[in-house]
Amino acid sequence: MNIDLLKRLCETPGVPGHEHRVRDLIAAEAADLFDTIETDVMGSLVCTRNGEGDDPERVVLACHMDEIGFLVSHVSDKGFIHVSPVGGFDPRNLFSRRVLVCTEGGDYKGIMMAEGKPIHISAPEDRKKVPEPTDFFVDIGLGSAAKDKVRVGDFVVMDEPLVEMGERIVSKALDNRIACWLGLEVARKLASDGAKHKCRLTVAFTVQEEVGLRGARTVAADLRPHIGIGIDTTLACDTPGVPERDKTTELGKGFGLHLKDNSFIADLRLTREFEDIARANDIPWQRTILAGGGMDGAALQQAASGARAIGIVVGTRYIHTVCEMIDRRDLLAARDVLAAFVATR
């Protein structure tokens, strides 16, 4: 497994509207894997392997590049940096975090804290309050000089490394750098296996999914896919405190065949096709429905006159935190079923 690529993808900062560093990394990796590579107006990276004939079937894999994070909204005279979230955060997970403030002039390590008193001088009722994400600030240790280094609109990400724990991988931004990894590694597997496909395969590394599927909508309008596959993480709530019916997926049980969320319902024929392929190739899978949220597959499904669509997902514990956890076997199962599917088209 190409863990070095996944590590570099996860540790490269890129929030909605600021995916350029991730895009550059992917473009370098994709150079020998695709026939054409283009960047669209919004910044999505569109990589295509040609098909056969004048009008081949158009299959699109959507893999969003952005991670949740913050944009700088204000820098005080004392150098404290206030932020505006881009993406959904549970503020309970934001206390005392190490972050990276990314500017045009360089990156600065910082500490994210909530406004208010420390435990030594706070009242018991103060400690029961959960602040909003906008109540957090960043201190980069430069005092008033920070005002000359950091500007409104610069971006902030969590600053934690990828680590391996047996079969498990823990990192920030696995949502959705696992999809970026899959988009590249599916193409690499097709090339290394010498697999031929008649379809025109496009892997779209999209922008701004975390704020409303924005990049996928413009990509889908341009590509007009016949088949759209959204690739993403999903919940793995196989942990204490969550009812059995709400677990969504279990780590180590295979890739997720994503059938429904708030944004789309998967195509029935594609569901059967993927299950047949997984069964024939001894690839473990689990059906999954997400109670809320959405994914890029919905944008592909609803473009122009519509497309058949489905989601291929990897169950992830502790999602939208700095310690997202996946099982590498689930990730490899997703790669294998996607490559096998494309080879049949």
C-alpha cells in the first residue's frame, strides 16, 4: 500500500477555496497515469483516461480535495487571530489544538483556544458551556507582529501527523484525502494490471465539497457523465455510546456501498453491479445509509439530463476531527472494487 502518498495528501493543507497545494501534489502524481490533466475555472483538477471510439461511455469518479478548516476573519492589535469555519466542526473537539496558519508569506504554527478563563479562575457554570466555533482564536506566539504576517482570508488547518496503528491509520483530513488517494491508486492499478477499458474514465479532484458540493456541480455540468461515482468517507460509529442501529459502518468489514444520504439515492442497477463484482473478486463490502449529509455523487447524478450514480465510501471513526481513523483493508477494498468496475466498462 502506498502509505507515503496518503501521508503526504493528509498532511498537505487545503481548505475550501484554498486547495491549490493539494492540487499541485495530485497533479505531479497523476502526470503518468492519465491522458489529459486540466484545471477548471473553480480549481478542480480533471484527469482523464481516454476511451474507445468517438463517443465512449463517460464514467466520472468525484474525489474532493478540501478538508474542513478556517479562514482568518480578524487579527487583533495584540496578534490574536479570529477565525470563520469552512466546513462543519463540533466545537467540543477544538479545545487546545495545534494548528497551522497558512499565508502567502509562509506558514506559522499556532495554538487554537477558546475565549474565556482557565480552570483555575473559572466558575463551575463557566466550565459547562460549550463555545461556538467562532468563539475560538489562534495564538501564533508573535504578539502584535502577527498583524503584519497574517491577513484576513488566510487559512488555518489542524496540525497533526498521520500515524499507523496496526491495520488502522489515523490522521486529520482523511476526509477526504482517502478519495484523492483512491483516484490516483485506481488509475495506477489499472495501468500496472494492464487493464483495458472502453469507457472514458475521468477522475475529478473537486473543490469546495465541504461547503456544498460546489466544485462537483461545475465539473458535472461540463463532463455530463453517464455514470457518476462519489468517493468519500462515511461514519464508522462502531464505538461506545452509539446505538447499534446508528453505527453506519464497521471498521475492517470492507468498503461501503453508499446507498442514500440527504443528497441522493444510489442507482439500483449500479448497486447490483458493484455487489456482483465484489462477490466475484472476494472483495468485502457493507451496504451503508447515512442519516444526514451529502456527497459529490449527488452533483454528478443531477447534472444536465442526469446520470446513474452511487457512492463508494470508507468507514471512518471520529470524523471531522484531527484523529480520524480508517482500516487500511477497507481502503484497499475500495481501490480494488473501483478498478475492477472500471475494467468492465
